[in-house]
Amino acid sequence: MFRGQPVPVYAHLPVARASLEAAALSYWAGARGIGPTMRVQRYQAIRLRNSRELKRSPIPEFKPQGAANMAQIRQQSANRGWAVIANEKRIVVGEQELPGSGALIKALLSNGTDAQGLQHLGATAWWLWSGVSHAANYALLESVDATNAPASPLGPNTVPIFTSSRTVGFQALIVGHGFRTLVEEHRFVFGWSSDAWTHAAQRFVGATKVFLSAFSASSPTV
């Protein structure tokens, strides 16, 4: 991403946001010990959310596709005696209600680590990434370094745009931890093992602790 031209100053923010949300949703869908019925209900709840988004699309051909998908899911659920709720506030199939993105991400990041501060960083990152993903102007302002910009009463000022490697490092750490936790859950559910993966995961956990310890030493508020 940072080797291309022009450098995408803040494009990595919505990419990180989408990656973290996808990991959290997959973690919820593939959780261990929930049984086949609950797993199918969760799958249908995710399908309902996707279909609802299709119906909201400004692309005309997507709207009927979303409506058809929702009708199919409702019929499939009715055949099994599962109640369905699908509106702007709730998505429920049978006994399973789809949590909000914030709750899903909190559940993902609260497991699989004893690294101090990671859960707090995850919640903060989700808030920031969500805001930036929906506010391009805010993202640009956060990337502007106006410290040494000369003031000109005759015309617009020119200021440098930057991306902090420290910020990108935090994003990689949070998303990496999310996917590590997700893969560990899938390993348990599907019963596979890999020495290479185990070694890589252990190295990642060690690097995470070093990174957070160094940051905590310089920023006691974290």
C-alpha cells in the first residue's frame, strides 16, 4: 500500500476497519461449542444483514436481489419454526440475535491475549476508524501537519500531508491480533494443526507485548 504512487494517506483506515469487522463477524459465526442449529441461525442472521444492505443500495439491480434473499431466508426459517426479525435495530433468527459491530469486536479482542492495553486500543481504534471511514474531511484534517505551515493572507496555505508509521503499526497490531484469535478459534472447530502457524502466532504475541510495553512506558495514559 505504501509503495505505490500516490501514497494513500488515509485509505488504510477504512481497510483496517473493514478487516477488523470481518474478523469479528467470522469469529462470532464460527464460535466453538454452539452446535449446528445455532450455527445455521447465526449464518442466516449474517445473510439477513447482507441482504438488508443490498436493499439499501443505490444500484437499482441490487435492490430486488436483496428483497428476494430476505424472502428466501424468512421462508427457510419459517420451515424450521424459527422466528425472524429484520429491521434497522435488530436482526434475529430463532434464538440468535446478531450483535452490533462494537460488541462483536469487543468479544474478539477480549480473548486470546494478556497483553495489557490491547482491548482498550481496539475499542479506541474502532471508534476512530468508524468516524474516519464516514468522514473523508476529518481523515484529511487528521493527516495535515500545519505546525510549520506559513500563514498567507493572500491565498490558500499549502501544508504537508503525512501518515504516522506509529499509527499504522497500531492498526496492524490490532487487526493482526483479531485475525490470530479468529484463526485459533477455527483451528479448534475444524480440528487442524500447523507447527508453522503456532510458531508464527507465538512470535506475534511476543512482538505485541514488546510494542505495547514500549508505548506504555512513553504514554502512561494507555
